[in-house]
Amino acid sequence: MADPTDPLAGRSLLSAWLALHDQHRTGLTLVLDREDEGRPVEEHRAWAQLCRESERWASALHARGVRAGERVLVVLPTSFEFVLVFFALQRLGAVPVPTYPPAPMEAPEAALGRLGPLVQSAGTQRCISVE
């Protein structure tokens, strides 16, 4: 049972972090695969924005039936979406099981062969992936 005197009790990991830190400070920076004038392009998100966006994801996933305790396979490339889905699943009490998506040239049979053992051993009930 949560301590009623704890100001962070009942909060998600991200909202607890937000409560303790400057919400407008950059919380995450991704270096993208493209360049601008020979330099890598960076995208930034503030803690508050990460929290808001992950709450929207959590709401959408909950509406689609994701519940606490479920193990969810997350097959997304390194991206803000990956981070947001990961935090959203944690917020719901679900267990994210992350893995890299299949390579573009990988045959579907090979991808299933690689992911199958992970799905079985982790006992995932759902999968979140790109189209």
C-alpha cells in the first residue's frame, strides 16, 4: 500500500520525475539519421511534453484494452514514439517487452522465427509495432 504522506505515491515514473525536476528542461534528445549541412540533426522534448504525450498514449492504449500486468511486445525503432509507448505502458502498470523491429530486407518468416522465442518466453499478450 502506498504511503499517504509520500507526495510521489501513485504517480507514474515520468510524472514523479517531472514533480522533482524542472518540467521545461530538456528531458530527451534524439540524434536522427539525417544530417543538416553535414551535422547530425537533433530533436528535443521537455519533461512536461514527454509526460503529456505519454499520458495520451496511455489513454489510447487503455482504450484498446491494455491493462496492468499485461506483457506487451514493443517492436519500434529508436524514436520518441518508442519512449512514449514505453512510459505509457509503465503508467498503465503493463510490462513493456522491447525489441528492435525486423530489418527492412528481412523475410517475414525470419522475423517471426527471431521474435517467436521472445514472445513465448516473455508471455506477451499484445504487440505494438509500426505498419
